[in-house]
Amino acid sequence: MAPASTVASEPLHQQRTSGLRKVPMQTGILPGCEPCHKKVCAHGTCQPSSQAGFTCECEEGWTGPLCDQRTNDPCLGNKCVHGTCLPINAFSYSCKCLEGHGGVLCDEEEDLFNPCQAIKCKHGKCRLSGLGQPYCECSSGYTGDSCDREISCRGERVRDYYQKQQGYAACQTTKKVSRLECRGGCAGGQCCGPLRSKRRKYSFECTDGSSFVDEVEKVVKCGCTRCAS
């Protein structure tokens, strides 16, 4: 009697896995998890297509495998005149207007209250303080709340750098220089200006790294004199 034939068999764990094939995983799906377990469709609804797959049904105006690409940009060629375009959906937008402008397209000017309308500066300009209060900054030679009073010619001492242009480089003295600035008004058609000055040598430094020594004319006395033509 012939011996019974034997059949070679695979190990048990190989038999269990031999019927499986490797399936590439889609974005947003983890091994062992169901499709659509996570919100992977940026602007759409996830629909399972198999045990390990899904498709995205996109909202209007969006496309792509994950519904993350716009089909249309409504702000292209927008008509916001003085404002910024803000998309509402794929086909419409609104305009966010800059201060002082209104209307659907920000093309209308709005009347804004200007605190400087409340005061008059005869010889000066209206400025706003840190608290938003208007005041007059007077031109040289004038004073008063409305810059309507002329002050007599005088020399105001200042301490600052002298500046010069040397070719393409900007230069200034290595230290601050004390001098007078002539301010105020004069009667009889004369002008307030230097009556006496003196020259002094100072060192200058320039933005290109160079340096030099030059004379500077310092005003030491101011008064009323003939106006420069």
C-alpha cells in the first residue's frame, strides 16, 4: 500500500495574510480607521467610497480632491475705489472702506469732523496734541494762541549738528555746535537776520566713511537788517 501523500502547507500566519494586498492609503485615513473619520474635505462633504477610500463633494466655488482650491476669485478685477475687497463667496465680494470713504464701492467721501476747523491760525499751522486737541504752531516771528502777534527780532540759541552734502554722501559735524537762529519780525520793511557771525573749523563725518575739516559760520548776534533780495 502506497504511503499517503503529504501536502506542504504555509505557516498559519502566512495563510491569514496571503489573501490581503497592499492598498495605498488616502490622505486623512489612518490604518484601521474608517474613511471620513476626520474632516479632510476643507470646503466640502466627505463620502466613503470603500472601506479604505473616500471622495469629497465640494461646496460651490471650491474644487480639488480635498475641496481646498477656489474655482473663482471674486476679488480679481474688483471695483473697490478706496477700500479692500473681501470675498463673500466664489461669485461676490464686499468692500471694506478706508477712513473717510463710504458707499458700496467706497467711492463716496464722508464728512469727518476736523478739530482744526474750530480755530484760526493767522501766521502758523494748526496741529493736534497727543490728546487730540487743536493748537497753533506759529511761524517764525509770531506768537499768541492764534499766531497773530508779531514778536521782535531776537536770537534763539540752539545746539545741533551742522550738515553738509559732499558729493553723494551726507556729512555732519562730529559734535553739536551751539549757535543763534534769528527769529522774529522787524518794522519798516526790514528783516530779522544775522548782524554778526564768526567762522570756526569743525570735523565732519560722512555716510561713505570719509571725513574732513571745514569752516562753519556761526551766528552770534541777530537784529533787524535789510532783507536779502
